[in-house]
Amino acid sequence: MLSISFFLLLGIPFLNGFGPVPFTVDISLGQEDTSWISAAAHNNMGSYLASGDFNGDGVQDLLTGTSEGPQYTEVYVYCGRRTIPHFIDFQSVQPDVMLIEGDLGDSMGYSVAAGDVNGDGFDDIIIGAPFGCGPNNDCSTMLEAGEVYIIYGSPSLPKQIDLRTQNPDVIIYGPGPLRDMGLDIKTADTNNDGIEDLLISSWEKFAPFRSLLYIVYGSKSLPPVTDLAIPGTASVIYGPADVATNLFVIGTGDFNGDGFTDIFLGSPSPTLPS
Ligand SMILES: [Ca+2]
Ligand SMILES: [Ca+2]
Ligand SMILES: [Ca+2]
Ligand SMILES: [Ca+2]
């Protein structure tokens, strides 16, 4: 069975943080600090990663999706700790792992992001499901509308959340069918209010085939449901009318020194979920 692995090198307190320089690590010889293997074949685990301190213990945690699960889609949160095993097989129940499950066909976990979007000091778990079918899960009218879920960080994160039966803390719906809202998600404080905002890539997969970026502003009082079909719920940046162009945030920072975070948009042309 072909599964996808990824590898983590842990910095150690020496010169550049990794060890004596120059150094050599050969993953084919198992010299990485830890490697993780996915729960099932062909589920794209590790294609998107994000990190943040979701449980507020001062140690960074890892968030990764598996957008092509055999039965449904899954997202894993690995809560960082001082001693990480050399090998983690996600096919079995693991300590320090939180499992989030979603609807079959939604490609939940195709994108993931981390950021403190409610300003409580805990990084939040942000998950894109670009093939989600909207508020009533009606794929006959809202096919590929796209959904984004937020689960607030907390010292008491549950071991498992099943989004087929449980609501996240916040859900954002795409404004209509064929949008793939949530194709890519980044976070940055773009309006300088001290709370990180959501930068969500989307499409209009109908003439003239535009790519879009939604900015949903973080807030201490985010509503549990945001429907982007309602005008005024988000800022919108439209990309060029070009079916081949994605509008992804490829970098953020204050590049003109005015104290406000700026956004670099690019078109990395990733493979769309199928
Ligand atoms: Ca942590
Ligand atoms: Ca938070
Ligand atoms: Ca903000
Ligand atoms: Ca700026």
C-alpha cells in the first residue's frame, strides 16, 4: 500500500539551530528526527501543513489535512511536545493527535491554516473544504460552493471532532456553486487591529472564469456562521479573467513600512482537488 510520509527535523541548540555546520542528514538512512506516515493510501496527507500553538502550552503544534480519504476526509492536529517519537503511523490511534473528520467529497483538509482569528491568545485551527456544498449540504444547487471551518484553540481541545455531526466554532460558506471557496487559506492582520484575518482563495468557475481572494476579518466576536453570499461580509479582491490563473497569497509583510500588512498575490497553479 502506497502511503505518503513526511519528515521533521528538530532544531537543537547549536550554532544555526540544527547542529554543527555544515551538516548532512540522509533521510534514506532514517537520519531524520521523526517521520510520519499517513492513515491510508493516496489521501494526500501532508500536502498542506500549518503550525500554531493551538493548545497554548508554548510548544508549536502541527495541522495537516488528508483531502482524498478513502471514505471521508480527515485532518490531524499533532500537539507538539518535547519528546517526539522517531516514527508515527497515523493508521493507528496516536497520543497527542486530534482527529477532525468531514463529509465525503468535500475535500476537507485540502487546505489548512493557523492563526488567532478571535484574538484570545490561542492559535485557531482553520480548515478549507473547497468542495463543500453550502449551508444545507445540497450539492444539487451548491456544488463546490466551498466551506471553511474554524475550531478555536484551547487548552482543552477534544481528541476528536466529527464535522458530519458536530459544528465547528465558525463556518464560512462560499457564495454560490462552483466557487471552490477555501482552495487556499492564509492568515495575516491586514487591517492592523491586532487580530489576524482570513485570506481565502476562491474561484468563479463560470464565464468569465475569475479567481478571487476573500478577506474575512478576525474579531473577538466572530459570528458562528458567515455566508459570503451576503454582501458586506468580506472584502473581495478579483483576479484577472483567466481560467488558468489562481489568486493565492504567496507572502505577507509590511513591505512599504506604513505599519499595515501588505499582501503579495501569485498564481502558483496548483493541482486542483479531484
Ligand atoms: Ca502546543
Ligand atoms: Ca484564538
Ligand atoms: Ca485584523
Ligand atoms: Ca504596508
